Amino acid sequence: MKRIVDVYRKHRNKELLWTYIVFLGSDGTHPSINDFKKEAISLAVIDKRGGIDELEAYVHSETIK
């Protein structure tokens, strides 16, 4: 399942840092919205967009095929 996830600074919600397309569940699992948020924040930390405590994620409701 693919979802679009926007990553923001926690205290500045209008400051969009990055948008990720996150793909989870290829192993037959059914990931939750929180799984997509965690993955996007992890990617943002790896990409040096901020610390884990500074970031917040918003998952778009539509899935991507």
C-alpha cells in the first residue's frame, strides 16, 4: 500500500518540509496510519530534515496505486 505523507515542523504546522510516498505492507501486513507517519518521520530524520522530536507527519487519506 502506498500513501502520500507530508512532514512538518511540529511547532510550525504550516511549514511543509517534505513530502514522501511511503510504501508499506508488501509483506502481507496491514499497516496503520501511524506506521506511515513513523516511516515518513524516520526518512526525514535520515535526510537530515530535523530531529525526531521536531517533526510531525500528516498522511493523506487516499491510497496510490
